[in-house]
Amino acid sequence: MDGTVGRMTADRKPFAEKLRFLNRDALKYLALFLMTLGHWEFHIYHITNCKPLLLFSIAAQFFAPPVFFFFIAEGYHYTKSKKQYALRLGLCTLITQIPHTLSWPDYTWKTLFLQWSVLLTLFLGLLSLIVIHSTWKLPLRLLCIAGMAALSRIVRAEWAVGGIVFILCFDLLREKKPLLRFAAFTAVTLAVVCVQVQGLPSPKQYLRLFLPVMLGGLTVMFCYNGKKGHFPTVSKYVFYIWYPLHLLLSWVFGLLGL
């Protein structure tokens, strides 16, 4: 009898709770895989000659950025030392810039300083969270965040201002109701995508950019269960190692003619 009641109680769990089946590590590894697939899209196409896989890779990579933006906002609230978190991310950003530059087809010395990876956007987004939650006066906080957003734009960091906006948005929506989170994230995504494509997205841009970004953001907001995963210590550093490594491998593939 008690077992039956227990099963009935479990079946009556809110649908929103049933959706939360992915832990932090699962989401990060999924994002890393899709990101890598996208960054290696042409190398993979040269090997497989499979156009559907190429098209999937191009679109699927955009699932990853909102996942990374989300976990910057989450990490800010859960890290034991915000200073160490910022230093670690900043160091990784600097290390990554060399393989990121090499991965560009026609890189020059200017690319090293004026074509930064998304890690710089993540770093500036983290600093923006530190500033916005500080005790400084509001005008000064807004001025600092605007300055960091401008810097990301000047050095052409990937996702630049849009990435910082996403990070602040995820932080703002952490404790909000699901419907409000969905509406706000949809509006921010549409605004960022319109800026990225300099107008309303075409049907092709809608499928290849807007929908993957929406899917990534909604997945972390509604499917993340708040748990770390089975190997949190190891997984913590996988991103810092794999991001520059996969870009370095992309450069090596290019040298090999793949």
C-alpha cells in the first residue's frame, strides 16, 4: 500500500520538476561536444563529405554559448572565491588567444589583439557580475559594465556585448518564475540575434542561429537540476583544457590539409 502511494506521489510531481534531469557536467559536456563539432565543421566535412552533418554542425554549435553564459552566472553564486574564479578564467583567456589566433585561416599579428575568443566575453561577463553585485553606486556600476561591453566590441570578442547581456540576464532571472524567464530570455535572444545579423533574421538564420541559441538557453534554465555530476573536480578543469586544445587541434588539422 505504501509503495503504491509513493508511486502515485512521484507521478504527481510537477511537470517542471520532471524536466530537471540534467546535471552541470552533462550540460557542459554536451555543449563542449556541439561546440567542437561546429568549430571543426569544415575539417569533418573534408573527411566525411557529408553535407547534412556539415549543416547540423553549423547550427548545433550555437547551442553551446548560452550554456557557457548560464554557468558563468551560476558559478558566480557558487564559487568559494570570486577572485580565484576570475583569475583562473582570465589566465585561460590569455592562454587560449594563441591557438584561437592560429585557428583563423588568414591570421596576422593584428588577429592576436583584435579577434578574441568567447572566453574574453565570459571573463568580462564575470567581472560585470562582480561589479553589478558590488556596493558601488549604481551609476558607477553601470558605467563600468558599459566600459567592459565596449571593450569586448572594440577587440571583436566572440559574442561581445550580446554575451555579457546574456550573462547578466541569466543572473537576473535566477529566481524568477518559469514563464517570466522564458519570455525575458526569448526577448533578449531575439534582440542579440538581430544585432548579430544586423536586422531581422532570415529563415535560414532563424534555423541556424536563433533556434539553437533558444534551445541552449531553455535547456539550462528548465532542465538543469542544480547538481554538479559524478566527477566535479575533474570536470571543473575540462573546459579550461579542452577549449584551447581543440582550437590548437583545428590548426593542426589545417596544416595537415584536412
